[in-house]
Amino acid sequence: MLVHYHIILYSVHNIHAIEREYRMPPLLILGIGIATVIGMIVILRINAFIALISAALIVSMLAPAVPLTEKVSSVAAEFGKTAGKIGIVIALAVVIGKCMMDSGAADRIVRAFLSLLGEKRSATALMASGYVLSVPVFFDTVFYLLVPLARSMTRRTGKHYLKYALAIAAGGVITHSLVPPTPGPLFMAANLDIDIGVMIIAGALVALPAAFVGILLAGWFDRRMNIPLRPIGTGEAEPEPFDDSELPALSISLLPILLPVALISANTIVDVFARTAAEGSFLRQFADVVAVLGNVNLAMLLAAAIAMWMLKSKRQLTLAQLSKVVEVSLMSGGIVILITAAGGAFGAMLEAADVGSAIANLIPGDSGGIALLMLGALIASIMKIAQGSGTVAMITASSMVAAMVPSMKSLGYHPAYLATAIGGGSMICSWMNDSGFWIFVKMTGLSEAEGLKSWTLLLALMGVATVVVSLVLAVVLPLA
């Protein structure tokens, strides 16, 4: 035993000596980290949480700035820090989405858009529905909800099946990629030190022109490919839609979406005016109250309570049944929280490895901010191509870019533009390793080749449009 003890002490001493004498180049550490993430997800088919947390541990082991005794504990600490920022919001967003689906509130919003815009603009109505619903509801759920409407529209008009399906995709994917509280944008806001209210407003504004590019492309693809209505490949009967009398009122249906957006945005706006007000003034006191109500966690909790009440009252659920619905939705959200928090730990370890300074030295000083914006979009697109998940691409890219920037104020523009550019990059090249690709193909009855020609190209062009809009706004309206 004594011999073993001395061997261990000798080994630890040697590790310290090697660490002092040889410091691995930060870019090599970055390459090892990226290779670990991509290799484990793509080649070994390991869950993204295991891949990201493994990469974080490896980078921590190689980072000379992290003491040997803290190489594991620092990863756990950064994991907890990220989970503390985004965990509650993601969990509540999942509950809100599930309750809105089951209560018929999501269906009511879709029908309102169809009634407002009319049958001739039904593709725009479907795009608008996807745009709004993908803020609190995950994209795959939104697509499942809206595809039957696209099919019924096609039966009624006898044409435009692909246009309707792509319109849903255009609206759903863009807000899923740019607007919190969906996990990717939410993580980017926390990682890049962006106020949630600002991220919601900036993401929604950048998403609008990209969504309209999507609707134009949907019509062009429809004319070019002319795909007829086909049976879906699931083998299951299409769900029967709710009767209008079974749906909640539009005002109540919209409340779980509009209330948190209004409270969070109000907090952001009031805070701007209150900064110059005198201490103890009414405006400062009012700003303190709004800051509590506009805290993202409380705002989402209030929205979740409304969504749960709406589901219980509309579907006449018992408290036990409602509890079961919430429990199931929280279980599905748990893996998202784990992946997102692991991404935060990975990014923090890259920062500790001084990757940021190494990459910053490669970028010309007179174009650093804009170059970082383009680099963030490029990293996100590479990660998207390699492993398929847009959320993982956003998490990884924003973590890497955050490690490169000494201060967000040094960018020369608001970091929200950096986040939207990364979100745009995460849309580029959605192909067969992306679950969204298979959801689209299987739920529409398209072949894989048709999916690559329509879905993949649509998202790539929308992603490029998002990056361009972000770049233009960063130059013309920097808000720095």
C-alpha cells in the first residue's frame, strides 16, 4: 500500500511538471474539443449531453489555467451555473407548450390566422401560425399540429401541398432558432450576456424578413416541384381536429404567449428609462416592481399557471390528471436542460483554455466584431452539418465565440446580432442527420431526395438571409 501511495504521489508530481513545461496550444485544445463532440455524436451515436460534458472534461484536463484539483469540479460548477440561468425557463416552456396543445389553444390560434388572412393567403396563415407557436412550443410539436391543416387545405384547393408544408416549416424553424424561450436562443442570450427581453425583440425582428423569404421560396419550390398530396408514412390515422366549440377563446389562448413577452419586454424598456432617474423617484420604484414581474422565471411561471388552468377547465381534468400531464412534459424537457447546461460547461472550459485569445489573434483588428459575427455563423453551420441538431450547433458556436470576446462591449454592435447570426448559421444544411428533416419528410410523405431539394434548401437560404439581416443591422443600427 505504501509503495502504491508513493507511485501516485510521483505520478501527480510528474503531471504538474509536464503541465509547467509544456502548454498545449489553445487551438489544438479547441480542435480536440470539437472532434470529441462531433465524433461522439456522429460516429459513436452517443447522446449530445454525454458528448458535450465529455468534451468539457477533456478541455478542462488540457487547460493549463485550471488547477489539477479543480479540473473536474470546475466543469460541474459551470454546468450548475448554466442550468441556474436557463433550467427553470426551459422546464416551464415545455409545460406551456404541452398545455396549449392539449387544451386546443394552439389550434385556436391557427384558426384565427386562417380566418384573418383568408383561404387565398392560407400559406401565409400557416407560416404565421408556425412563427407564433414555435416561441413556446418545440418545432416538431408545432409541425405535427399544423400538417393536418396543410393536408386539408390541399384537399380543398387541389394544389399547393408543398407550399403549405414549407410555409409551416419556414415560420416554425425561424422563431425556434432565434426567439427565447426555445433552448438555443435562450442559451445564447445567457452565454452572450444579452437581456432576455432584448433577445426576444431582436430575434423576432430579425426573424420576420427571413420568414417572408421563406414564404416566397415555398411558393417557388411548389411551382418547380409540383408535389401532389400523398399518404403519410406513419400508418396511423390523421388526428380528428377539435370542433370550434371545444376550443378556448382566442384571448385566453394567446395569453400564455403574450403575457411573458409583455412582462419581460416591459422590464427591459422601463429599465432603460429608469437608469437616468433619481434614486428613490417614482420611476425607480416602479422599475423595481416591473423588474420582479418581468423576471423571466416569474413571467414564465405565470404563463404556465394560465396554460395549466386553461387545460384543466377546458378538458375537465382532475388535479391528478393535470399533474400527470405536467409530469410527462417535464420529463421530456429534462434532457434539453441537461444538453444546454453541458454546452455551457463546454464553453466555459474553452474560455479557461484561452481559446478566445488564440482565435482573436487570427482576426484582423480593424474588422474583429464583424469577423466574429461571420465566424459564429460559420461555426454554427459546420456544427449543424456535422451533428444535425440546431440547438447543439447554437450552444457550441455561442460558447466558442463567447470565449473569444474579452467584453461584449468591444464588438462594436449589440451582441443580440451575434446571437441571431449564429441562429441563422444553425439552420444551414439540415439534412439526414437532423431529426427535423425526418419529421418533415415522414409527415408530408416526401422522398428523401425531395426533402433535400425542398426542406434543406429552404432552411439554408433562410439561414443565409438571417445572417445577412444580422450583418446589415450590426452595421447600420449597431445599438452599441
